[in-house]
Amino acid sequence: MAALRIGLISDTHGLLRPEALAFLAGCDRIVHAGDIGSAAILDMLAGIAPLTVVRGNNDTADWAARLPDTALLQAGGISIYALHDLAQLAIDPASRGLRVVVSGHSHKPRIEERHGVLFVNPGSAGPRRFSLPVSAAELLVDEKGAVSARTVALVAPARR
């Protein structure tokens, strides 16, 4: 099995930046952690790689009604759980054997490992909010199932 690159994106709020598309190019899979803003964004992402998506609290239009609140996927021998708002996590990911939990909502990129579970928030890839970065993330899963993650600023930081 070759190493996998899984692109993580969230909180596009109707804006899929060219920088995000360039960052996600070449991914083996993509996970969108909600607040998508437009069905067209899902079409563009699905054109890059197989797509897993969850509905965010702002995804209230008719096109979003079919989207799940949570998703579980297997990739590279690991289990990845996606939801929009980490505060709504209703399971114990460690006891379920999950290796990664992907969430969005806060617009703040974050990577943290707790009890053997990697929690990744790619931040917001859409319109800038306050002075928070515009970012996305990636998971790298090697041939032995080891996982690493990093967040990437997609555009220059906001000036203060």
C-alpha cells in the first residue's frame, strides 16, 4: 500500500479559493468538515478526489439536506470520523478505535493528539474571519498506518 494524502478543508462558506484547490490537488481523498455554503463547492472537490463531507450549522439550504451530520471513513488502514462542531462529539473516539477526528466550526486550525486519537481542525478556507488564518490541512498515512497532520496557511496573514 502506498502512502495516502488526505486533504482536509472546512468552513468554505461558499468560497472555494484557487489556493485551496491548488493545495488539494493530488490528494487521494478529501474530507470537508462542514459549512460548505454551496453544492458547487462539493462538485469541484469531488472532481479532485473521492470526497467525504458533513453538514455544518450554516448548511441549511435544500441541497444540504442530504448531507450527514457525521461521517466515518476508512483510509490507509485507519478510521477517520468527521463532524462539523467538535463540541457535538457524542462518542468516545478512542474506545471506538478511531485514529483521527476531523472537525471545523471554530475557524481556528488546530492539531492535537489525545488518548491516541489525532484531532484535526483545518481552520477556515473560506472568507477571512477577524484575524484568523485562512487555512486547510492534510493527513499523511504511511504504509504502516502511521498518521501525521499539518495545517497550511492558504493566503498571507491578515494585517493588523
